[in-house]
Amino acid sequence: MDFLRHRLSLKRNERHHYLPGSKRRQWALVQDISLVAGIAALLALIAYKPLTAVRIESPWEAVRHLASSPNCSAARLVGLAPAFRGQPGYWSSHDADKDGIACEPWPPRAAK
């Protein structure tokens, strides 16, 4: 955005190559728009995707779920590990053996 402000603040004689019909200006505008659209899409995906597969009943659970996203240590810190698929705290990246249980103790405990 600073780049765009800089362009708009140029004096009239300094922005001769930023006239509306200029190829350079058109290309710069395409780059600016694609950058802003890419960032917006990424933020929307980050905010929406993790919450669609998990049943979240309160805003506090949503905060804890997002706080557990970096790794299993973070999930344990907020009290969401181990987590089963569909529960807050479950991230497929934390499920090493893809059995539907994320951040399970390693080595697995023997069944009794």
C-alpha cells in the first residue's frame, strides 16, 4: 500500500509513465490488485477452513482451537491434546499416523 501511496503522491511531471493508458501503470495495477486479493484470500482461508471441520460451541473454544494450531505442544498447553477428529484441537497436520487422533502420546500406550 505504501507503494501505491507513493505513486499517487508523485508530482504531475514525475508520473508521466503512470498515465492511464500506460502499459507500465496497467501492469503495476494488476500486481497491486493480485497482491491484495492473494492476501485477502489467504486470510479468509486461515480464518475459515479450520473452523469448518470442527464443531465449536463457544468463542472461547474457537480461540483455543486456533491457539493449538502451531504444534502439539501448543495444543497440550491449551488443554486440547489428544484431540479426536471433529473436536477442537484436531489438526490433520498433528495426526502423524492418520488414525483420527491428533497429538497422541508417543510411543502409543499399549491397550489394556
